[in-house]
Amino acid sequence: MEITATIVLAIVIITALSFDFTNGFHDTANAMATSISTGALKPFQAVAISAGLNMVGAFLSVNVAATVASGIVDLSSYDLTNQAEGINLLMVVFCALIGAIIWNLFTWLLGLPSSSSHALFGGMIGAAFAAMGAGGVEWGSILGKIVIPAVASPLIAAGVSATATALVYWITNTIPKERKASHFRHGQVITACLVSLAHGAGDAQKTMGVIFLALIATGNATAEDRIPVLVILACAVAIAAGTLSGGWRVIRTLGKGLVDLEPPQGMAAEATSAAIILTSAAGGMALSTTHVTTGAILGTGLGKKGATVRWGVAMRMASAWVITLPCAGVVGYATWWIAALAGRAHPIAGALIDLAILLAMVALIVLRSRRNSVGAHNVNAEWDPNAESIDSSLQTAANREVDANLREDIDEIMQKGLDKAAEAALVTSQLRADRIVELRRQRDDLIEQLRELDRELEEVLFSDEHLKGERSVPVAAGAGASKTVAATASESPDK
């Protein structure tokens, strides 16, 4: 039994650090989306800075970790002197992590900035409910420290950010726009760093709490112990590595899809987010950095006169927030029962089957993301006003680029050599003149066909998930010259 507990503990710790990694790349946007969008920082520069400060922030406080370790699952429901009970608690933690990881990756695929924290809490609630019923969940703690802050935090952040934005534009009204933008970009670097620090102080602790709960379940710690330094270090490294990998899909939605940001708005949003998140972390409140940051960005759109807020995108985000807890909870509940049924033969069997389900879902989501990849090269591409999803915004941008290149090719054909020669030539025969007119008419027809063929080819390329890499498609040739249009069918997943 001791060997079984050790193996399951190792699986849980590795899965917890994997969740921390997904938390890092899923939530990079919270700190750096506005700075990348306004040009204050280059994409790779931004995520590198954020990764370093996330790691530092993880060492600032452990108050939130204590909330996660003992504030959601009722530990008194378990007799932790009994090793079998300890393994049962480990499986609750493991199934909670599966629910959180799957929800994180699903919302990342959609480019939706949902809460990694609430995904984790939802998974824990679902798994604990499956294992022990309603009595196994600390409902009072969940209401006071999770649900109420989830509703209040984006509203408060939006109000503070809107006020700050309005004041900034009023105070700097007489300063030339370019000069103002330049100074606020420098200020954004500082505020973005504060948000990254705050994110590390809040979100890395949640994984610390999960691992500490697993250590309690196996008798390697008690609820009164301090979280080991090695656990803090491992979580800090995992969230920093995840942040460094990018998370470009969510960065694009927050930076380009919600509000068209200017540097003063970006700085106001980041300063608001940092202040609220650091305050909540110090108080041990497991606040969602995603809710705070999104509310702050939305507030900048409300605070700037004439700014455009894409309410369709905002409603998609809000819908994802509402269903995060129940959806992650359903996955946690279902995987616990799968593990319980398979574990009748042996406890490790249940853990391995759940692990296989998790790996299969991860592979499926990553493969799907290749169809419309987002990276540093296109994260700042213009967001079409009519697009409400990450895929449609990319498809529209790609089509615009293809059409522009095609028009350029055709214009070059129409303006070059043969047209000028035909107009200037001295034609002495009506037969020859008629023939020239006919050939030019045929060429115009071919150009129109070329337009249609090129559009059809692009549709096929962008809809085929099996085609990879960048391909050059011949679109025109004439007068001794040819040009190509580059069509990217698929690229590597977000890194």
C-alpha cells in the first residue's frame, strides 16, 4: 500500500506542476497583453520579463496556498492515519487537476481568458462531491472566498480602470498624442512588471496548495506545517516556464479583441490590475487575475471617449466565466468515478486510466490548435470588427492579406509592357487590330478566373488541418515575370 501511495503521489505532483505550466501560458495575457498590443514591449521580450517576475512573485506569500490546501475540501472528512483514506484524498486532488487542465486548454484553444483558479476550484469541488457528497465540500469558504470575489472583482476593476482612464486623458489633454503615447509606453513596462509579480504571488500559490494537500494526504505533512521551500521553488519554476511559452491565443483576444488599446489605456488597466491582485494575495483571497485584468481592460474602453468595446467578445468571455466552475466540476466528478470503478482492481489502475484520458484530451486540443495557430508573428494582426472568435479573426486577416497580394499582382500585369506596347503600336491592318482587342479581352477573362481560383485555393489551404508549413502558390505570370502569394496553412502550436 505504501508503494501505491508513493506512485499515486508522484503522478499527482507531476500533474499539479503540469497544471501550473498551463496556468502560466494561459494567464500570460493578464500581465502582458496590453503592453504587447500597444507596442510598449515586443512579444518575446514581454513573456520573458513576465516569466522572471512570476517566479519571483511565487516567493512573496503563501496565504492563498493555505486557502487552497484547507479551504475547499473538508479534511476532517478523512482519517489521514489510514493510508487507504489518504489515497482516496490523493485521487480527489488528481481528478481536480484533470478538470482544471482540460478546461484551461479548451479555453486557450478558443482564445478565451477564463480563470485558471476557478477551473482548479471547480475540479476540486466536483471530485470532492463525488468522493464524499455535499458534506465533503467547504461551501461557506467557497462562497466567501471564491464566488463573491469572482462576481465583484471584474466590476470593481472596470470601475477603477474607467475612472483612471478618464482622469489620464483629461490631465494629458494638451500633450501631443505621439509624445503622450511614447511616455505612457515607458510607464506600461513598469505596470506590466507589477502585474506579472502579482500574478506569481497569487496563481503559483494555488498549485503549492494542491501539492501541499497531496503531501497531507500521504502523511508527509500536516495542515499546520509550513509549505516546504522545495514545493514553492518547483511551482515557481513551472509557472515561469509556462509563461515563457507564450499563450499567444489568449494574448491576442485580450490585447486586440476586446478594446483597441492606446498606451494610456494600457497603463491604466495594468496599474488597476496590479493594485487589486496584490491586495487580495496579501489577504489570502483566491482572486482570479483573469477576471481582474479583463475587467480593467474593459474599463479602459468605457473610460475613453469614443473608444470601441467589442461587446460580443466580452459576452463570450463572461459566458466562459459563468460555466468554468461547473464544467471543471463535471470533469472532476466524472474522472473520480472512472478512477473509482477502475480502482476496484487496483488503485493505480484508476489513476493510470484517468492519466490516459488527460493525455488524449491534451493531444486532441493541441492538434486542433494547429489549424489556426497564433504566435509572436501574428498576435498583433488587426482584429476584424465583425469577428468574435480567435479563429474568425485570423481567417479574416489572412484573407485580406491574400487579396491585397493578388490585387498587386494583377495591377502589375495590367500596367506593364504589353499594354503600353499595344496602345502605342502603329497597326496598319484592321485584322491585326481586332486580334489585339480579342487577345486583351481573353487576358482580362483569365485574370478574373485567376482571382476565383486563388480564393478557392486559399479556402482549401486554410480549412485543411493536415497541411503544414508555408507554401508558395503561383498566382500570375506574364511579361516575363511571376509572383507568388504565401499561404500559411498551419504552424506550430502556441509557444
